Amino acid sequence: MKMGFIIQLSKNIHQNDKHKTFYLSVGEENNKKIYFIHGWPELSIVWKNKLVFFQILVFMQ
């Protein structure tokens, strides 16, 4: 098992002419994606612990 890793949570924005979306991400940009979608009035930060958990699972493989 690999130990001593650091999980970096990135804050990102995707924007076009009609919409602006804020999202959190962890891991490499070219890896497979898992999307966690929340509804109003929740905030994206409610997924922080789950993002870290799944990143740890990927890191340990």
C-alpha cells in the first residue's frame, strides 16, 4: 500500500456565453471522471470528503 500522499482539491470554472459552472476536482485531468451533482441550496463543498475518498481509492491501486 502506498502511503504519504497529498490530495489536492482544485476549484475550477467552466464558462460559455450562456452559463457559468463552478466545480471541484481531484486527480489527473486525463483520468476517468466521476461526477457528483448537488441541488440547490447545497454547495459543492458537501462533496469534498467523497472526492478525497475516491481519489485515495484510485491512488492505492
